[in-house]
Amino acid sequence: MAYTIFIIIIAILVFDYLLDRLLDYLNSTYWSNKLPKELEGIYDAEKYKKSQDYEKANHKFSLLTDTLSFAAMILMLFFGGFAYVDELVRQYTINPILLTLLFFGILGIAADILSTPFSVYHTFVIEEKFGFNKTTPKTFIMDKIKGWFLGGIIGGGLLALIVWIYDSTGEWFWLIAWGAIAVFMIFFTMFYSNIIVPLFNKQTPLEQGDLRTAIEEFSKKAGFNLANIYVIDGSKRSKKANAYFSGLGSKKRIVLYDTLIKDHTVEELVAILAHEIGHYKKKHTLTGIIISLAQTGLMLYILSWFIDNPVLSEALGAKQGSFHMGILAFGLLYSPLSLILGIIMNIISRKNEYQADRYAGENYNAKALQIALKKLSVNNLSNLKPHPAYVFFHYSHPPLLQRLNALDEINT
């Protein structure tokens, strides 16, 4: 049985890798050095060529890193790498919580060491070449250190809690773990911008002026109680721009990247904010949390069927069953269902984006939002002609042309 599960895991990994390569190939067939007619007025010829070069550079980089990751995983499975790490940590402790933390800690550190050179190359070579990078070596190093700290404290703490629940509650493990994770998710949804973001970026309240006045006026008109409008120093790392909505209830806030404010007019910025408010008004944030919680509950419930079976650990070469080896094997076996759920979430997300666009267009200014979306896409060198299959599997937002066409219906 263990051998059968091992073969299934290998088959899943091969399928995932080949699927990604197929989607990448299909997407590449839509590349063109000549400006497509439907993109005239959005890109000029020179900027469009640069966007295609950027897409190709990222494609080659992704192919390399994905292939190396796939090869590393296959080698770990065929040569018993996970079983070796399991035996290694058992030389130092038999405590199930410490075993799990040491096991995943070693794997996490090893993966980070191997991936760091590629992160350096992507940041300081690719992003630098195309004019996006603003990250300094000091910032890069400090981000790494802070990431390790947060991973150890938050990730390690949550993992330790789940192992403790598993050892203490038996058949009710999945339900109690689900409750604990739900509390964690809701807490961080509410306080992420207050607790985590300040470790990496400076957030300052949007100063009084035309922009704040315009935002407050629209928020009042829309019946959206918004006192927290912040500007984040996104230019500390990249020239790319963004805006996002976070928190719940009195903790909700809208955050604008300083790069966004620099490149857009007041009217365009309010249109972007109207889009974000549209998500809140349509209850997309709340719905997203509920769906995420439901997915987590489903995963834990299915996990509870298998986690006690030592065959999962044996499939990875372990001599004895354990929670950490079992959950690793389960994670690999769960991948096909995760893929399906991810596709469903992307479909829902794309639908939500259309609804938020429509809200902004009907309640503020569709034309201003179109101009803002065009600027964002061009400034970020976005690929505006992705293959439909690639969009179906990977895109959480509709392609720009489809969004513009949908907004045209409001203008007419």
C-alpha cells in the first residue's frame, strides 16, 4: 500500500509540473513583437515590446526555478530525503511537537537557502533590468531575517498548537484545529496591517488635501464609514503600484502605495478606491473569509481520515508513523483537490472583480477607472494578451481588455 501511495504522489507531482509547462507554452503562443491592434491606445510599440521582454524573462526564470524545485522534490522522494530528516530529528527528541517543529524547520531552512540565490537574481537582475527594483541589499537581508522570525514565531506556534490538539483530542482533532485556525485567520485579517505590515513598511495616514477630501466625500456618499486611509512606502522595494483593503469592522482600512499616488490623478485614485469599497459593499471580503474557512475545514476533515495511518509516513520512506511525515504526504496527495479549489476560487475572484469594477463605474466614474487600470497595467508591464487557459487556471483578476469592455457597457 505504501508503494502505491508513493507512485500516486510521484504521478501527482509529474502531472502538476507538466500542466504548468503546458499552460506556460500556451501562454507563450500569444506573445508578439508587434503591437496588437486591440492594444493600440494602451501600449505604444516600444513599451509593448518591453512588456513582452519582461514576460519572456519571467517565463524563463519560472521555468528554471520550477524545474529545479520539481527535480529536488523527486530526488528527495526517490532517495529517502524526508525519511533521512525524520531519522535525524529523532536522534535529539521524541516529543511530537519538537519533532514536528525540527522536521519542518530543517526543511524550511534548506529550501530557503536553496531559493535565496534565485530570489536575489530575480530582484537585483530581472526587476532591476526592467526598472522596477528599489530594494537595497540591506532591505533584502532585513526582509529575510524578519521573514524567518515571523515564520518561527507565528508559523511554528500555530504548527505546535495543531500538533498539541492532535495529540490531545483524538477523533475531534479536525474540528478543534479548525476552530483554532479560524480564530487565527480572523485575528490576522483584522490586525494584519497593524501588526505585520509595520515590520516591513511604514504606513502613514493620508495627509489632508484634495485627495483625502475627495476620498472622504465619496466614502460618505457611498455610506462607507472610512476613517483609516493610509499611504505605504511601496517605493522602498519596487516602482510597481497597488492599493488594497484590509481589516474588518472598525479595523478596516484602505492602503495606497506611494507609487500609486505618484502616477495617478485624484479622480483616478478615487476610482481605484471606489473599486476597493465595491468589494466591501458586495461583501467580497467577508465571503472570501467564509470560503477560506470552509476550505480549511474540508481539508482538516479529510486529513482526519488518514493522519493516523502509518502508511502515509511509510510512503515517504519513514520506518514509523508520525504526524509530521503523515501531514507532508497528505499535503502532496491533497494537491489535485487543492488545484480544483484554486480554480473555483479564481472564478469567484474574477467575478468579484467585475462586480467591484461595476460598482465603481456606476457610483463614481467608469472612465476614470478605465484610465487608472490602463496606467497600472502599462506601468507594471502587465501581459495584456494572456492565453484563456492560462487565465482560467492562474488569474484571480480578469485580463485588462475584458475589464475595459465590461466598463464600456456602463459608459454607453
